[in-house]
Amino acid sequence: MSNNIIKKLYLFILLIFSGGGSVYYANKYAYIILFLITCIIALLYKIKLNNSIINALIIWIIFWFICALIIRRFIPVQLLFYLNFLLAAYVLYKLYGNDLIKNISQDIVILAAISIIGWLFLLLDATLLASILKPFNFSGGFREEYGIYDYIHIGIYTIHNLTIKTGYTYLPRNAGFCWEPGIFSVFLILALFIRTSLLKKNIGSFGSLILLMALLTTQSTTGYIAFFIYLLYYYSSRLATLKLRFAIPLIIITIIGVYSFFNLEFMKPKIDLYIETGSNFGAYGTTPILAGSRLSGLPLVWQDLKRNPIMGKALSSVGTYSGIGEIYSTHLNSIFTIVSSMGLFGFVVWLLFLVKSTKYYCYMYHCKDVLSFPIIIILTSFGFNIHNQLIIFTIMSIGLFANTPKSVFYLNSNYSIATGDIHN
């Protein structure tokens, strides 16, 4: 097997792993196997650790150790989780260099095409498709604790739910290779951003149209909102350079977006989830959980911060809340999860990754819509814990490892990037 095939297979496996479609992807054995595979790849390609990855690993180990002392419990899986993510992101960048994101977007296009075929099959005969795929199902009983037994995952494709008609949709939702349609929409939007903003491909190109079709079939409110705002910014940034031909698509996008948010039946109840107040009591199996939705978890985060502003819950899954006491708590929001579990330290690191990677994309690809990447990351972070998806983590942390010049970039009146002191 050639080295080129091995590195492509490594990236593809990590992408499937990032979709989280099986319980086997999220246990300690999976993290150990992933760590070993990454180490083997690094040895095979003679990848050496530089100061950036060494410093990142040391900081994470020290932080984990301090957290373990605070909560008086050592949890090796927590240590291994981000060791894996940091090492895998670094090895991927060293394998592909500046071509990494292009290869990621190409793989997502392939998986999007597969998902469209599967979705069309669901429309024609969902029962037949399920019977064909069931012998290859290795979801490991994923979602059965919620009473859902028609979930099927085969790595490159997932049947999220065989039931077509639900309380807010009359068509099956496309989950692609992921556990859920919403997180699949995040991968699709990032691939569209890579193709359109960075690689300068036309949004009407074949690959982009496949991504758009797949995004449409997800019926994801998070995905629709993030993509709508990204498009508005993308075209408005080009209006600023007096390219008036972008005015027509900008107007069309605005009209379609506003109409959809107020008139599509499936979007209203999901938008309500973003603005609901108060947290909800639920359960994961037999374990009681206090769950904050997209925005409603803010009071819980505030209480976690007041107890320990620097460390938050110190990686503990248990919090103590007024009128409730100790209970497992969780959030459907990357920013809240990071601040709650890792305090201001985690939030500052998250911002550092975001800024450095935005700077890398702007410099390396001469990106004029410089805020597109942070807009997409921040908006989708309010819908899902996207920092727990390895490839998304890689896309967001690539600036930490890339050889971006030590320069200052800023927006001038023409939305161009100006840099100074270009040297390493």
C-alpha cells in the first residue's frame, strides 16, 4: 500500500470518526486505538514534534492534572481525549501541509454525495434500505437508551430515523455519516466555506451543488441559519469592493432566508429551542441530567464560573446548582460547555485557536470575507458541541501548527488583507 493511500485513508477514517455515528467511536478503547494509529502514522512518515505541539501537549497535561487534584479524581480518558485531538490535528497538518483543508472538503463532498443517494432511497423505500444496511450496522445500540431502535450506522452513511413524518417535518432528515443531521450540516457548511471562500470555487460548481443539496436535506435550523448569515456576509463583503453583480444574489438570499425563517413549518419549533429559558431535567440511561439548551444554559454556566472562574467545573461532569444540589449537567453549546467545564482558561484557549486559524486562512488563501470562518464557528457552536468533533477541531486549530508569518492583519476599506513584517 503506497504512502499516499495510507495518508488518505487516515484522513478519511478520522472524518468518519468525527461524525460520532457509533458508540464505538466514543469509548476508551477507541481513543487508545486512535492514539496508536496516530503514533504509527507519525513514525511511518517520520513526523517530528515541534515546539508548538510540544507546548500544547504540556499545557493540556498540566491543566488536566490540576483539574484532577481539584475534583480529587483522575480520569485518564479525559487526558487521552485532547491528547488524541492535538496529536491527530498536528499529524494531519504535517502530512498534507496547506492542502489539508482541500482534502477535507473533497472527502466531505464524497460523503455528501453518498448521503443524497441514501436520502433518495429513503424516500422511495425506507424499509428496503434498512433491510439492506442492517447487516452492516455497527452503531453499537446508539440511541437505544432513548427508545429509538431504527437507527443504523455503517460508517459512510447513517439512517437517523426511519420515520418520515414527525412533529415538524414530512420528509426524512439526512444525517450523512454523522449521528444527527444538525452536526452533518456543520461539516457541509465548513466544506462550502473552504471551497467558496478559500479555494475560490464558484458556489454553482458541481461539488458545491452537492454540498448544497445535502445541506437542504438535513433540515437543520442551525445549519440553515449559519449558512444564511455566511452567505449574507460573503456577498456583502464583495459589494464593498464595488462588485455590484453580487447585489442580485444578496437580495435573493435575504428574501429566501427571511421567508423561510417565518414560514417553514419545521423551523419554528426548533428556533424556539434557541430562545427558551430555564434548564431541563432529563436522563442519560438511568443517570439524571440537568440539560441547558442552546442559550438556556447560561445561568448554569454563570454558577460554574462563580465557583471557579479559572477552571470552571475542572473537567467534572457534575455541577452544584442553587436549589438543586449536585447533578450531572450538560450543554448543547460548544462555548457554554467549554466555559462550564474549563472556565476562562478554556475560553481563552478557544479564542486563541479561532484567532490564529482565522489569521492563517486569511493569509494563506487571500480571503476577502475575513470574518466568514469565525462567523460559522461561533454560530454553529451555539447549536452543537462542535469542539468534540476531531476534524472540526483540526480545522479550527490548524493555525496553531501552520507556519503563518508573524504579521499583523487588518481590514482596509476595500476588505483586503494587509500584512507587515512578513517573516518567520
